[in-house]
Amino acid sequence: MNLDHFGVETHMENPMKTDVPTIADVARRANVSTATVSRCLNTPGIARPKTLEKVMEAVGALGYTPNFGARALVAKRTNTVGAVIPTMDNAIFARGLQAFQEAMHERGMTLLVATSQYRPDLEDEQIRTLLARGADGLLLIGYQRDDRIYRELERRRVALVITWSFDGKSPLTSVGFDNFKAMKTLANEVLSRGHRSLGMISADTQSNDRARGRVAGMRSAIRDWNLPENSLRLVETVYSIDAGRYALAELMSHEPKPTAVMCGNDVLAVGAVREASRMGYRVPEDLSVTGFDDIELANVTDPALTTVHVPHRDMGYRAALALLESIRSGKPAASVELATDVRVRASLGPAPEAG
């Protein structure tokens, strides 16, 4: 087996496969060097557009496929990264993961995605599977997982970036935002409109550190406004529109009924708005509802959701850069805290008694 200096196989010794195109065949057809072909395949984002077009035309015409296994043996890398996200059932992670994938692709990296369904045991299994496939680095959501996973990643020298959360005290590289501060800012916005009886629909706070931070931010705002702890009634559930509906019905079945319901994400909030309408409550005249994330759904629901805007695409892009830096340097990259902001829309109004 002969390898070029990028570790791509250039000749197959098996006489039964002499018709398999090589990198040299691609180079001859495109009238460029083998090094240029390798550069176009490995890091297309830095190649000249016309050169890249010629090379990819030759690749397609010849049906050439790089031998990434051979390249990995030489470079001791697979040029593959993994991402374990909680779910693909809704758009919460879509924009951030899309930006992450685009940045990786531009730099010649392949992304493998797995979902944990918010189950720690399944996330553990998915991480082990990605490590077995030789992932050079991992993107994980939030900090909460068994310490042995972090120890194993360190032992294997696998790069890691945490997203959708930020903790300045953690030694782990994070490109994310402070869930506590984000929700507290939104809670202050709601409280400033006279709401004193509040409901909150959240994910499970025991296994989800992002949800726990958001609930803690909500409670902190209530204390700052010198309101009693029982001003907030909390329902924990799974993330879905139907779950938001059922949780809203549960909250409205108790006295005093909330005048504002804050949801842990926009998906839950859409469900809450739908159930409020079904129950005969006008949003926001009778009941205000807020979300979190500012996914596209927040703008198309009626009324449009007041929510926390999370810079998903910027987070995904910068997480990719941080992970690549960690892979190449062998050291943790610097963490980045991203700002969020409140987008006030029609679903938030003054408390009925203050109106």
C-alpha cells in the first residue's frame, strides 16, 4: 500500500481491484498535483473555487473514494467528530447543529450525530459508540453526566466542547450561555408587568442541568422581588407540544391560578398557548405565556411568543472552531460565554389585575 503525504491510498496491490480509481487518476484528470487533490478533499474551505470545482468534477467522473482508514493510520486521526444531542423530535438543536456541521465540513471533518432521548444511560452508550468509531472530538449538551465519562475522554485524549450551557468555574471547554441568568432576565421582564401568581413548565430538573439552571433563575427573580416562594407553581414534564398542553391544564386547575406561565422552551410554550385557547383563556389578556430558545416556531404561533433568544448558529459555529482547536493542539480551548436576550412579543402582557 502506498500513501501520499496526507495518508490517502494511491495504489491497491490486490490485482482484482486494479480498476479502482486512485488519487493520481483524479490529479491527472483535473490537471493538478496529488497534494492539491488531497487539500481539496481534506479542507475544501481553503481551496480555490475553480480548482475545487475541477477536482470534484474529476472525483465524480471517476467515482473516486478516499481511503480514510489508511489516512487515519498515518495521521492517528479519523477526521471525524461526534455530537450527542438530546433529541431530533423538534427544532431546539437544529440550527446550532447545522452551523456546527457546516463549519466542520468546510474544514474537512465528518460529523456523526447520535441522540440520547434525554436518557443518561443512552447518552453514555452513544458516547462509547462514538469513541469506538475513533471520534477525534465530541460535542455534548450541558455538563451533567457521570465523572467517569470525563475521565475516560481525558484518558483517551479526546477533545470535548460543552454547548447550550456555560459555567465559568468549570475546567471543561464550553461555548454556550448561562441558563440561570437568561431565565432570570426573562422572569424580571414578566414580574415588571405586575404578575405575582406564576406558573412554570420545565423539563426534569434532576437529570437536566439546563432546566435546573432556568428554574433556579426563575426562583432567584422571585426572591429579588420579595415575593413568597409559593408565588411559583412548577410542573416538570418532557419536551413536547402535548406535554405543554397537559402541564398548562394542570397549572390552571389550582388556585390561585397563574396570570403568567413561563415555559422551559418554545415547544412547551406552543402547547401551553394552544391549551389556554382550548380552555377559553385569551393570551395575553387573561394569561401570559413565555418560551425559551427563540426557534422559528416562536414567531409563527398565534400570538407570537415572548422568549429568550439563544444565538444558536453562532454557538454551533464557535463550538466547532473551539473543538477543532482542541483536536489540533491537544489542549482544551478557551471557553466562550454567549449573550442571550429577551424578545418581547404578543404573548406577554400586563397582569389582569394590573391592567
